[in-house]
Amino acid sequence: MVQKCILCKEDIETTFLEKLCGTVVKVGEGESSKKHYVCSVCQKEHGENLKEKISKL
């Protein structure tokens, strides 16, 4: 299954072991929390502000 980056909308590449070349960010608390996928390029670019950037979308 190909995941798309929430910020740049590009497909996230995977390794030969099917691991994402990026990260998964959980936004919210408890049952209302959602997982968002972020590519490694956006992860490097936004760094510490990643959760804030995603929550504004």
C-alpha cells in the first residue's frame, strides 16, 4: 500500500522490507487521534514544527 505525504502530497518510498522512508505523526488525544504520514524530505524541512504544521491543515 502506497502512502502519501500529508504536506507535499508525494508518494512515500519504502525500503525492500516495506518500511516507510519517513515518519508517522499522531495528532490528537485518545480515540480522536489520527495518524498522518510524512516523507523524509518534509520531516527534515519542518523538523520540530512538524506537529504544528500538520494540525493547521
